[in-house]
Amino acid sequence: MALQDQHEIQAINQIAESLDSGERRVIFYLCESFDTDNSVTCMKDMLKHKVTSHDTSDLFLTELMWQLRRYDILRKVFQTSREEVARILKYRHVLSRFRVLMANISEDMVNEDMNRAKFLLSSTLAREKLEKAKSFLDLIIELEKLDVVSPERVDFLEECLRNIDRIDLAKKVTAYKLQVGISEQHLPQTQRGRSPRPFSAPNGTYPLQPARRALSCHSESLPVPICREQSRQSQQELYKFNTNPRGVCVIIDCVGNDGDMLEQTFKALHFDVILHKWLSVEETLSAFREIVRQREVLERADGFVCCIISRGTESHLLGTDLYNRGLGLDNVRRLFTAEACPMLAGKPKLFFIQRYSIQEYQPCARTYHRDEDLETDGCDGLARCQFIPTDADVFWSHCWTDENELQQGDHHSIYLKALTDVLHKGQMRKTNLVDAHIEVNRAIFEHNKRNPGAMYHIDLKHTLRKDLYLQ
């Protein structure tokens, strides 16, 4: 085997083993493969086949990594930098402009956009295809199979994006048409003037928040990386989150398995982390009260994070207590509202809860505590309390599974592992917290599909008024 071949195979193996399933899915698309098996082995075989058809295999592989923003792989595998690859791509690139554009558009689509697009395409794609689509790229692939969308046919897509109110993305398609010289006259007669039906929900309304829009559309010949940074937005749309430390993160680990992992994660995100292990209900309540008393610390903070790992019932956490009414989940949230904790008014308050479900217990008089014991200091006259709704700015992520899971050797929560992975990725790629939680949902869904006897359930609610990035 030639030395060059050995180098290519080694590079391909390192790339395939470094990417997650979503990134591999994008790679298959950019390589013009609709293979439904996006496993590491299949990706290695596909890339080995592709590099043989390129005179400059290194450029082909480096451009793939540059498009994914995997600059760590560029540095580690190819000993080159993002700037050097960008300079080369100004004059030469090997990937299809059309496929790069489609992958970019898919990356820009948020969950609300996907819902609108699926509704809009319900008369074009089969219901089964729509239900299976996890990303806009999946929809594009199905449209390509029907020859509705192709490198030479993008009018349908352009109109679709306009109808879901993503004018910014429609302009990118328009710019592509100008770059490659596509006009409606170049299309077959059956494609001219063809566009999706106007978008409207059955009742004439669609109760979704407006999608985020990019500020401008560039038409340089240099392709834009797929996983690029968020466009600048006004301060009214983004929570301020740039102090150091960014805020307080309190972790209550009454199980003893994943608290350390969460501690490392939030320290990496520049939070002042307080970790408590093996607390009873009363000790947990005392820990929360101590946080609320730290007025100056909370006043300087940009936000607050609370992580709880505990056995519990549907509405209460038990800590390390065996027989107890427990600490009400709703009461935990109320401890940090703008009314109860005015220092956090107008700031994001994030709750991540892993509960291991047990049967309901009757209250035990010996350990019973009253809800009124949860009273905290009221508003101290800060004007913000008059303008910020009590329950505003809350992100509530609650996952539960059966207590029996704790009996498994070296147990770790699927939910918390997915959460920490997403937060680390969000730190690198500046991912919106609400959008990032989709990846957590996906990880839990995949786990449940493989392990129907060990199901995890998740409930996400939030009253965030702005976008939140933990970068």
C-alpha cells in the first residue's frame, strides 16, 4: 500500500470516528449519497470510495471538515488551520455549491420552521416521509428524490422558504441562482411558475413565535460553513450572558452518580458551581435558602442554574429521605421567581431535573414540612419586580425514569449525559439553548427505542423572552 493511501485511510478513520451521527448525516449528503445507514463503518467505506475520484483528496476531506466547522480535526488530522483552508477555498472548492447551500439552510432552520415546512409540504411528500424527517435536510433529500428540487431546480424551495416566512434563507437561494446562472427560462415547462400553495394553518392562524432571521445575505463565491456562529441580534433578543462567572449553578445530587459530571460541565461554562451530595429534603431546602441569601452574588450574576438528581414522585422530590412528603417541584421553582428572589428578576433561571420515580408515600408526621416553610424574602423594592412577570425567564427541563434504573451497575442518567454533551457542543458552536434541547430529546428517543424496558420521559417548559446562548 502506498504511503499516500495509508495517510488517506488513517485520516478517513480519524474523521469518521470523531463525528456524531448528525454530522455524519451531513457528510453523506455533501458527498451526494442518500445512504440511510450513516454508521461509522459505512461512512469510512463511502469516503474511501470518494477520495479515489478526486485528484486532490486532501482538499476534498479538509473542505468537508471546514464546512462542518470541525477545526479541531483540521488541526489534528491535517495539521492545518481554518484560516489556511479558507484562503484555499477562495480560489478552489470541490463540494457542490448546491449541497453546501442546502446543508447551510438546514442548519439555520429552527423547530418552528420545520413544523411550518412540514405542514406546507404535506401535499407534496407522503405523511410517512414527513414524520421521519428530523431535519430540513431530510425534507430536501425527499424533494430531490421526486426531482422537485435539484441543483438546476430551486424555485420550489425558494417559494417554500418565503411561505414559511424565512425570507433571509430564500434570498440565499436567489443568490445561488444568480451565481450559477439559473433562471426560470432554463427550467422545463412543467416546472415554470410552480410553487407551493400559500401557507396557512387550518384555522387561519399558526401560534408560533416568529422565526429568527439573519441580518443579511452574502453572495461571495466562498461557501459559508454549515455550523456557523449566530448572526448578531439586538440586545432585546438576547439575554446578557458574558460576565465571569456568568452566574451561580447549584447542583443537588441525592443519588451520587452524575453530580460531578454536571459540576465539570458548568464550570467549563464559567459558572460558580456549588455541589451538594446526599441531602435530605430539609437540607436541600436549607441549601436553596442559602443561595437566595447571597444577594450580592445573585445581583452580579447574569443567570441562575439549578440541577437536581433525586428520587421522587410526580410532583415531589424526596432527597435521601425514605418516607416523606418531599419537596414540591413547583415550590423549588417559586423560590427563585422575580417575586421571591428579586436579584434574579429579568435573568434566565434554568432548571435541569433528573427524577427517579418511586411509588407515592403517605406523609410521615415525623418528617412532614409545610409549604409555608418555603417562604423566602419578598421583593425589596427593586423596580424590576413591577415589570417582570413572576414566572418569566424560566427554562424547566424535567426528566424521569424508574427508580429501578439505579440498581444497574455504574448507572448514569441518559438524560444528563445527553444534556452535558449538548452543552459542551453549544459552548463550541454557540447553540441556542432551546434549539439544543432538541438533541437531548433525540438522544432520549433513540435510547427508548433501543431499551423499551428502561424508558426515560422528558418535559420541557419555558417562559424565556429572549434567545439564550451559553457560549
